[in-house]
Amino acid sequence: MEDSYARVLWTAIEPIHIVTYFCPESIQASKDVGLKGYWMGYFGGRAAPLGPVAPGVVEATFYGFHPRLVRRAIPDAWSFASPETILRTRQEAAAKVLRRLAPSVDEVAVKANPLLSKVIEAANSPGFTLFSANRDVPTPEDPVEALWQACATLREHRGDGHIAILVSVGIGGAESLVLAAAVADTPFDIITQTRAWTPEELQTAVDNLAARGLVHGDGSITEKGRVFRQEIEERTNRLAAPPYQVLDDPEELVTLLQPVARAVLDSGEIPFTIVSVPKPA
């Protein structure tokens, strides 16, 4: 199996996972459970598999968010709802979204869940913090909830590996966002809006990257930076790919998940200005 398979599958897994951050049922469920505001719902929901952790743990494992944004939500989130309650509510809401957007998802879940479980069991866990925490979450009885949880678990596996690579090549949280935005030609003010880094802090990140020849002084990407960023993605694929080698027919899993992913992306509920998810092929 080629490493690039891991990215192809990511294009199917990521849309299923991210309904929990953007779709109305999930946002409302976060409010109903007691979490205050969007960001407390985001950090509380995504960090819940880790347990009632301190903000420093979330800063480290989520990487690209400004620490002050994290600390506005964590640890206060745990005073409004327990991680166990948040997890249960998160799974239920995500399943409601998927059933609304992709009516065939129950049939997909019955076929895909055994394959996803096989991959998850085969994955390496040391150093993969969010993945390991999600893998320890009990599998829901509801098949669509179980499908969403499995996709979230594998999504975090890829993310953990990506962060490990960024650390190894000396790219900090703000710098990683600037580099990604430069490659995609995305305005840097999106980073301020979604990750809370100030223009001054982003300029420092630009200066650091420019000193390495990865961007120009205005933040636009250099050819060296484009190659560097592509190498990071390829290394991420290499770390993410091994668990899928247990599948007898890897394309079967992609084929099963793609229609659900397309339904999510075609819904218009995912803001493409702030996520980098391509539509599955």
C-alpha cells in the first residue's frame, strides 16, 4: 500500500469527523450540555477523551491555537459538564447530523465499522496522544455514533503524527498556520479569527519563516517553502499509513465512506474558508 492512501482516506474521514464543530445539531448539543460559547464547546468536546485535563495539555496536543484561546475555555468547561457527558452528547449529535445529511449512513456504518475497528486496533499509540485517548473511548452501541467515533479516532491519529513532524522540523504552532496559509494563498486574518494569534504575533512567525527562506517578507510562499511543506505532508502520510496495511481491500473502505463525506461537504454547512478539506475523489 502506498503512503498516499492515508491522505486519500483522510479526505473521506475528515468531513465525517468535522460535523461536530460546524453543524447546528452539534453546536446546539454543546450549549444544551452547559458549555458556554463556541470555543468552550470546541475545546471541551475535542479534549473530552483526555479527561478533565489542564489547559497546558490542550495547548500541547492541539498545537496551533493560541494559549489564551485555550485558557478561556479550559479548565472551566469541566465545571459545566463532565468529559463523559460531553463525549456522549458529542457522539449523539454527530450521528443526528450524519443521518440528516447522508440518509444511507446506517448502511455504510454496518459495513465500515468492522474495517475501521481493525485499523484502529493495528495503529501504533506511543506518542499519539489524542488518538490513544479516543481509542480508549468505549465504542457506542449506535452504529452511526460508532462510525463517527472511529473516524474521529483515526483523524486524531493523523493529526498527532503531523504535530510530531512539525516539532521535529522546528515549526511552531503559529508558524505552521502561516506556512499552510501561504501555500493555500489564504489571508492571514483567518488565522487571527480562528486561532487567536494577533497580527503582530503572525508577523513574528513570518519573520522566522522568512529567515529560513520558506516565505518571502510579505508572507508569500517561496519555492523552498512549498517543497518543505509538501515534504511535511508526505511524512505525515508515512506516519498515518501503516495501520491501513491490515486491510485486505483498502479501496473498499474509501468507497464506503466517500458518499457520506460528499454529502457533508455538499451540505454547505462546512466553512471552506477555515478548513482545508478537499472533496474526496
